[in-house]
Amino acid sequence: MRCGDVFWRSIIAGAVIGGAGLLAAPARSADLPVKAPALTSCVQAVDGINGKVTAFGGSFAHDGLFGGAGSLSAPLGCEFGAQIDGSAASFDGRFLGTVAGHLFWRNPAKGLLGVYGSYTHWDQIGGVHANHIGPEGELYYGRWTLQGVAGIEFGNTASATIGSIIQTYDVKTRFFDQVNLAYYLQDDLKVYAGHRYLGGKHALALGGEWGMPLSHGIMGALFAEGRIGEDDFQGVWGGVRFYFGQKDKSLIRRHREDDPYDWGSDFGGASNTGSTSPTPTTNPCMVNPAGLASPAVITCD
């Protein structure tokens, strides 16, 4: 893809996501309050400091992946908030880690508009890394949520000689996007379908999450996601997640009042990266599954 195409596709995607967040009409869930907190003149973007931890397991591109992730969110004044994400995992027997950040404006009755960035390192042939940066947005309409992130992915080139084989990974600069259309069947049960364009490959994502209130601001949840895409851009995984907040609330309220969607590690921290075993040729092109529900992609071309 030419640099000009990447630039304009990023601008168009950013405009669509941003416009959705700004033009959203007020829509509310049965369990979602829209009244401003007492003694303030606005609706909080983040309902106090909160976080979540996740453990997961599954397979992707015919290789096993397991690990954990965590997020921490905090308000910045009233209408703005920030979140940091981190993950550590094993994919194909090698360490895989991601750090990411969000800076955003949000109205829990309408939507979210912000910027997102992530960095992923995969301990393969001396270290392969990928970065993603771009606008993110969410639109709330009753029990429906439309959310997405789009922008530029870029990284390094790494290679190693194994016997007579040269193994190379080239993380190209290109457009990426991730989009989910979610529906809450109940306040604590979400299903979604989405599109992923990562590492130059398209995939359909299908998943869901079921929350179970515990006590003292804690909620447990089970989640699963599957990918069907080009080449080896496919897999299935699931796990358990625990939310920690200021008060007891439903899953839909946690998603709209507390932590934003974790694009960098929503599969429990595993990043979109991976490889298959090299074929016995010189300078092989390694297959990049680029999945697992986050925008960090290691590509091979």
C-alpha cells in the first residue's frame, strides 16, 4: 500500500469514528444513568479509579497462546479520562508483551472519542515489535454499542539465519482498523460481531462476555472470541476477567462508565502477532496470524 493511501484511509477512518462519537443522539440502557453526579456540572467520563485483570487460553494460527492482562482507568477532571493496558503472554512458546494507552472524552449516555497507542514486543529472532496509533470512538444507542479504532501500524524488520534458512519479519507501515458492533441481551450479557484489518489481512470476529456481580465493586466475567479470516488469521480463545470499581454495577455500565475497550489486550493481553514454522527455502515469507483481539500486529511480507 502506498503511503498516500495509508494517510487518506487513516484520515477517513478517523473522521468516521470521530463523527460517530460527536453526533451520537442520547440513548440509554435500562441500567445506565445519565444524570450528572451531585455537586458537578457534567457527567463523569470515568466513574473513579477502576481496573480489570484477565486470564486466558486458546489457540491461534494453529499455535497455543496463554497469559494474562490488566488495565487501570482514572478520571482526568470531569469529562476526560485515561487508561493504561498491559499484557504478558506466551505465543508459540515465546514471550509476547504489549503496553497501550488511551486518552479520551466520554459521555456515558452518548459515546467516547479519543486517541489510542500501543507497543508490542514478540521474543522471536532477536525481537520483533509493532506499534499502532490512531483515533478511537464509541457510539451508544440503547443496548447497542458501535466501537472502533483505526490508524497506522508500523514496526521493525528482524531476521535470523537458522541453518541454511533465513527467517525474516518485516513490519510494514500501513492502515489498520478494528470495529465491533455489540448488543447487550441483558445488562450483564454482551454479544458482538466485528471486523479486523491487521497486518494486511481481513477477519470476521465473533464473541461475547457474561458478567456475574460479586460484591464490594467487583464483578467476575467469562468471555470468548473466535476469528475467521484470510490464511491463518483465525483461532478461538476464552478466559475469565475480574472488574474492580467504585461500586457494584452491571456489565453494560462498567463498559460505558469505567474502562474503555482494551484494543491492545482484549484477548487477555495477547497481541496480534505470530508466525508459522519457516519453510525450507531462502528468505521465506512468514505467515502472520495478526489476531487475538488487539491492534498490535507483526506482519510478514
